[in-house]
Amino acid sequence: MKIDILPDADSAAKAGAAFVAAQACAAAEARERFTFAVSGGHTPWIMLADLAQATVPWKNIDVIQVDERIAPTGDPDRNLTHLRQSLLAHAPLSEGQIHAMPVDSPDLEIAAASYAATLREVAGSPPVLQLVHLGLGPDGHTASLIPGDPVLNVTDADVAVTGVYQGRRRMTLTYPVLNRARRILWLVTGDEKAEMLSKLMHGDRSIPAGRVNQERAVVIADRAAASQLVLTK
């Protein structure tokens, strides 16, 4: 797993945007749709705002949600709210290119199955996403794959619903679809992530993030998050 360490969170966000843009352009050159799954978080919103200003083949892109809190439309807890503000309001994407998780459904299990069907429509069967952006929590979670939650054991579905975590249930992509992705981009910033980033880089499967396939993964981190890493040339 390759890592690129930047001076600060803003620099990491810009590097992340450049990486995504390059992947989108490469997909267009190969005459492929670019299926891009995005996670939430403060630094990712900066990354997506930078991406919105990039010259990329926007008509070729499908935006997927990695996870979403079960909250009303427009709620500040919703990743979609910030996704719209940072990327969708500034990039030339049509509504049909944005595939929002249907967390306002009265039956969340049916909604998760519906979103899995959406993935198959845009990324094949089984779905293979071109690029998945992931974050890393101070407790080692990624997406909404939460320590101790039964969602960690889901192997027969690409989308599932969690229990309550930090006050909300969530809908999330699961390990099967994450581990089929062509590329994984980890964007990790902040000193509170340092211990978990070290575990991730060592392939520590005791944390949820450590169970994501590392073979096609790239990490972009700031110096604070990378402070516990011992790197060799």
C-alpha cells in the first residue's frame, strides 16, 4: 500500500482531488464509466470542492455514497448534504449521475437491497467500482464498518444497515463491494488518527479498516496522521 504524506490537511485534500481527477481521466481514455464512491468528513469536503474545479470528463462520472446516516433530507448529519454543497453545487453533474443512499425509506433493509441493485446497474454484476474514497476513524472504523457491529460480518450483501453509532443508524457499503474496487483512496488527516493509521499500514485486521484489501490502495495523509509511522525507503 503506497502512502503519500503532505504537510497539512489542506495539502492532503488537494492531493486527493488530483488523484481522483487523474483516475477519472484515465477511465475516460479507456472508454469506461468512472464510478466514484465517496465518504464523508471535513477534509473530504475540501477535497471534493477542489475536485469540482478540476478539468475532468464530468459526463462520464457516477457518484456513489460509501455510507450515510439515517437522518432527514437536508440534515447536517447527512453526508449527502455536504456532498451537494462541496461538489454537486459546483461541478457540471446531472441529478442522474448522483446515486444517493435511500435512507429516508421507511424500510431500511429494503432500501439497502435497492441501493445494491443501483450499484449493479451502474457498475456491473457483481458491481466493481472504479475508485472508492475511504476515511479512517480514531476507533479504526471506515465507511460505517463499526467496531463490534454485526455489519462487519456481512458477506452476502454489498449494502447493509448498522446499529446505532454516535446517535445514528447508518447505511454502508460492505467489505465484499469495497474489496472488489479497482482502487481505494484513503484520505487520513489529524493526529487523532495516528495510531489507527499505523495499524492500517501494518494490515492490522483487529480494526475494521484493516480488513479492506490493500493491494490496490493508496493512502494520502498529513504529517499529523502519519506521526507514528516508521517509513523505510
